[in-house]
Amino acid sequence: MIVAIDGPAGAGKSTVARAVARRLGVAYLDTGAMYRALTWLAHERGIAPSDADGLAALARAEPIGIEPTDDGDRVCIAGRDVTDLIRVPEVAAQVSEVSSHPGVREEMVAAQRAVMASGSWVSDGRDVGTVVCPEADLKVFLTASLEERAGRRHADLAVRGVDMDLEAVMEDVRRRDHSDSTRAASPLRVAEGAIVIDSSALDADEVADLIVRLVDDLRQTSGPAR
């Protein structure tokens, strides 16, 4: 069973996907964390977000590890635990450009497909249902209003101790929306057959409940999960 959850920045994909995976008792893969880890390492090594060849080479040379723990997934690259480092505004400001390069996406998609080649998974990102796993058993496109998504991102940054003006956060989300939906490689779009869920008026638990019900319905109509 593969559940793919795509959507724009701040829609709550990771929180919802983790909750769905936990309730279903299956593994979770945060594809966005992989791109953030690469972005962080590139910044550390002085590789510009515009350097497509350099970034693709870095992705080949430095595999990203994601280790599930009781306190959430730990993300490692180049021997460093970067779980908290990849959530800072500096990384968020560059990750869309880094992830827009076809060579980078080719390396990342190959790694993601290898991880999900066996077993049952819930994965979230921008292109899980369209490119990484177009054959996913359930495809969801999770969205929310710009204002709601910016508010969520602002609150998340505050919890992490990052003081960023709400208007600046909203502009960053708007910029990422444009970059993600207009890039040449794997643009953000609704996958064929995906169920669109607007979470503007729903909390993460309510969305997770809805997706789990969709999985249960799917299992009842198609038989046991593989």
C-alpha cells in the first residue's frame, strides 16, 4: 500500500502524513526533508542554488538518511544530524530553486523510489503522486488558503524560536507556490486520480482521519494491501 500526499508549502502535508502512517502502522517518507537536507549541505559547502551540475553531483555523492524515532524522523547527511537545521528560513528560501533542477530531481526521485520499492509507505512532497509513485494506491492533493498556510508556517517558525514577520512568511509561501508550480521538472500539480482535500477549516487530526477512512474504503474494495 502506497499513500502519496502532495500539496503546496504550508498545507500540513508532513504532519498529516506522519499521523496517517502512525495510524496505519506503516513507514513514512518525508521527501521534502531530503531536498532541504541537500539545500543545507550545498549552502555549507558554498554551492549556489543555481548550480545545477554541482547540486546534482552533491546529491549523488552524499546520500540522505532518514531514521524514524519515537520523537519523529531524524535527517542526516554527510555524517551530520540536520533535523533542526533544515527548518530554518535560510533553507526554506533556497529549497525551491535547488529542487527545480532536473538533475537534482532525477537523483532524488531514484533514491525515493528505491526506499519505497518494498513494503507499505505514506509519503508526502510535491511530486510523489505525479512522478515518484504515479501508481500509488491512494493519491491525495492537500491544500489550504494562502493565508492559512502562511499562518501555520509562521506558528511553526515561532515554536522553533524563529522570529519572522507574518507578511514576510506569506510572501515566502507565495514565492514558493509560484516556483514549485512553474518549474520545468516535476511541477506541483494535482496527480491524475488524486483526491483534493482543502484543509483550511480542518486540523491535522481531522485530515488524517479522512485519509485513513479513504484507505479503509480502498482496502474494502480492492482486497488486502500488498
